[in-house]
Amino acid sequence: MYRNISAYLNAPSTRALLGVNHSFDSLPFSSCSVPVNTSFTLSHDQLHTSHLHVAALLERGTRVLVYVGTYD
């Protein structure tokens, strides 16, 4: 599955539609960047549950905008 996604996102026609700058033509799409992932880990900025925080905000009447990766 990932091969198909990478092939699609590396296709010149797809890159053109997405407006990828030609200076990045030599850099293939990657679903994960080790340096970026390492930076998140070292800064302790990792995935964590937030439903209790959001629930507390909602209970206080705070307006929130929630992005959910599957639907945004």
C-alpha cells in the first residue's frame, strides 16, 4: 500500500498538481522523516490523549475547534 502512495506522490504529474517546487524534484516523498520524528521525541512532543482536556473545556463552555485526521 505504501509503495502505491509513494509512487503516486512522487509522480511528476502529481507533484505539479500539488505545486511542489522543482528544487525538490530530487527528493522523493517519504511517509516518515526520521529527523523530524527524533525532534518531536526529544522535545517530548508526542502523541497523547486529549479527550479529558477537551471534555473539561467543553464543560466550561469554551468554544473549541477539533481536527480529526480521518475527517479534516
